[in-house]
Amino acid sequence: MFPPTPPPAGATAAVSNRSGTVSVRTTEQGLPLEVRIDPRELRYDAQRLADEILELCQRSAMEAGARRRTELERDGMPKDVLDRLGLPTRAEVADAQLRQDEEEHGPTSWMRPV
């Protein structure tokens, strides 16, 4: 059996959660190539951790897709073909990140009311 061929560099991306305790590197299809979990995360519910890993894989896949789109644009591929391939634009990645940031529930301030 032949060893697996690594994907091209532009076809992968890595992202981590806000605290940096969980990170993933995926292909543009979302296939995880590397998952890193800080041991402190193991004290939480397994379903929560699994959900976080899947969400990070989706974000990483979107970033890798945007990188692939940029490479193909640079090589002269027409925009309509890139759209049909479903590769996200940088603006779509930024919008998705903004939506994710808005959905995260966390304190807006550590100051308490007086």
C-alpha cells in the first residue's frame, strides 16, 4: 500500500477556539488532518467537546476553501467557475466568523454593576 499523499499546502487551514485549548487543521472539504486538545478540555462533557471540534472543522474548511479560491483566482480561473465550485470568498469567511462571534455567549464585561 502506498503512503497517503498529503494535500497541497493551500488546501489546508488551521483554526482554534477562542481560548486556544482546541485546534484543528483540515482540508478544504473539512477532513480533519490534525486535532489538538488541551488536557483541561477533557474535564467537560464529551458531546460539548465533539460539537466544538466539528464547528472548528467547518470553520477550518471554509478558510481552506477561501485559500484555494485565492490560488485559483491568481491562476486565472473565471469567477463564475469558482462560484460553481462552491469555494467561499474572503468576505463570506469574514461574515461567518462575525456570525460565530455574535452567537458565542460570554460576558461583555467583567465589571460588575455598582
